[in-house]
Amino acid sequence: MKWPILPSLTGPMARHSSATLCTRLFGVSCGFLYAVVVARLLGPRGYGVVAVAISSATVIATLSVVGAGDLAIRETAALSTRKAWDELRLFVGWSIRTVLKISVAAAALMAAASLLPTPYASALLLGSATVPLLALLQVLKGVVQGSGAVVRAQLPLDVVRWIITLALLAFLLLTNSPATPLAVLLIIVIGLSLALVTSAALLRRFLRSIPMAAGASLAANEWLFQSLPFLAIALFGIIGTEIGTLLLGLLSGPREAGLYQPIAKLAPLMMLGNGAIEAALAPRLASSWEANDVPTLQRLVRHSVVASAAVTSAICVAIVLASPYILRAFGPDFAKYGGLIVWLGVAQVLNAATGAAPLLLAMTGDMKRRIRAQVVTMVVQVGLGLAFIPKLGAVGAVISLVAAILVWSLLHWWLALRTTGIDTSLISVFASRKKSRS
């Protein structure tokens, strides 16, 4: 038996995934370069202040979107297929108005929180301006992506934002202007604003391309109801990403929050290949499940887990080997946490080795178990964070993150095996190979 290398994920879909991966890789790379520059400019404490403000704004913005961004992908694609153009226009208008109202109110609450006597007061006030920008960008991205322009939809957040942000940071460096957390936050606001202008232009281009037609519309409250499962998944996901920074900022102070940032930036970079593979895998899983084609489902997940484990292992090994140079780029204060990157790499490889279980649950429509698994993961991460961060600082945050990754991967794998009968892990590959030999 030959080792599978995703033979079913070739052709146009694979090329599309590769283009998406390149765009995301550009965005992640620019985000990492931004982190290095800001760490050099501000030091661990100043960077921690910026990180806490942006993490707070990101969580609040995700809540403000109320799941409309992911719902927009599905609704735009479905309504375009049905040629329900008026209903599509009504949905786009509803989603933008709803998210704008909620995000502005949420930004006001975040600004009010800046009145509390904390080291983050001024940063939270300025950072609140990013809440409606981030929220609207997610909605417009969903509409453009749902229209079929998947790569184009990534450009405002993954390309335009970072080009503007890095250019302004370079200007700050070259002109020897005062480098403060507020100056960096202002640059972030400018970058997001221009990204939103770009996204709005892409949306306008799409809307001008569709004809006017008479059609019925769903009630707004029905759209809101449909968006709630997407909100739950997105919210638990973003909390899992940002909770380490927020708990460190609250329990250990801005310095430890700043020292944690290289690890926070490396965690998603380790899973880039896995994300690209699953982007191509998702529609095939949904189609095979709909056709009740279990052998094809098992074959697809076997192919994907081998590729995911191999690509993730290669990326993690490269990052671990380069970690001394990576941390040195941030500054000498960050180097003491190099060993933590090894822990993170091992956890991400094990995560990839359990396969596409979370995706399988989502594509088969089992959103309840998917959400429950995310709740359990969040409880583990927050509980361990509260237990370890006050004494261990950034080390405690990494312990809670590694534990959450392991719980996430193993729990989803077990739930998918129990509910679908399909083993998404590398175990299924070895079992299949052994069976074919016998």
C-alpha cells in the first residue's frame, strides 16, 4: 500500500487552496515581522500593553459580529446560486447594519473600561476604535468570500492592513519619532481603516455585478438565529487564541504578556499547512457524508491526516530549530522562553496527528458536539491559566495552551469516532496498511 498524499485534492481546488495559503502566509509573516518590530521598539512591557489592548478588541469584535461573518459565506453562496438577488442585497444590508450597531456599542463599553485605574487605560481607549473596524472587516470578508472571490476576500486583512502598518512602523523607525504604545495603536487603527476601505470597494464591485430582481426575504430575526452557532464557534476559537495574553495582562502584568507574544504568534504559524489542507478537504467531506459514502470519507481523512502530520511536523521542526534566532530578533529578554516553543511544537504535531475531526463534525452538521468540545477546551485553558499564571507568568500561559491543544484534538477525535464511526487519526492509516498486508 502506498502512503497517501492527497491524490483526491488535486486540480483546481488544490491550486485555489495554494493561492489562499500563500495569501495567509504573507499575512502571518507580516504579522510576525510586526511583532518583532514592536517588541524592539517598546520592549516587553510596552508590547504587553499593546497586546492586551488588541486582544481585548479582537475578542469584543468577534462577539460584535454575532456570527454574521461566517453566515455571510454560506448565505452569499446559497442566494447567488438561487439567483435571489434582492434577498442577497437585503442580507448584506442587514448584516452590515447589525454588526455596525453592535460593534459601536461594544466599542463604547471598552472605552468606558479604560476609566478603570489599570496600566492599560489609555491603550484600551484608543484600542476601542479598532472594534468596529475589525467587526465590519469580518462581515465584508464573508460576503466577498461567499461570492466566490476567496483569495480576493483575504487581501484587505492579510495584505493591505499589513503593508500599511509595516510602512508606518518603518516611518516611525526612520524618523526617530517617539515609540509609545499609543503610537503603535494609532498605526494599527490607520492600517485597519484603509483595509476596510479596500474591503468596501470589493463589496461594491460585487454588488454592482449582480442584477436587481424581485425576491422574498427572511426575517431579520431568522438570520440572527442562524448566525448564533457560528458566533459560538468563532467566540470560543478567538477566546482560546487570546485568553493567554488577557490572563497574563490581568494576573502578571504587561511585561509577562509581552514576553508571551512570540509564542502566541508562532502557534498559528505551526498549523498553516493543516489549515490549507482542510480548506480543500471540507467540501469533499460534506459531499461524501451527504451521499452516505463512508469508505470515501475514511479514505479522505486518511489522506489528509498523513499530509497534515507531515507538513505540520516539518514546520514545527523548522520553527524549533530557528527559535533561538527568532527570539533573539525580538530582543534579549525573550530568549529565556525558548524551551517553551518545543512544548508547543510537540502539541501541534499531536494535534495534526488526530486529523480533521473538528472539521468532520462541522461538515456532518454535528454543531452541538463541536461546540461542547470547544467549551470543555476553554474551561481547561482558563482553569489552568488561573492556576499557573499568577506564579509562573508566561510559562503558566504556555502550560494552559499546550493542555488546551491536547484536550481539543483528543476530544474532537473521540467525538468524531463515536458519532460517525470514522477514525480521523494516523491510527487509521496504520490499521488500513496492516489490513491490506494481511
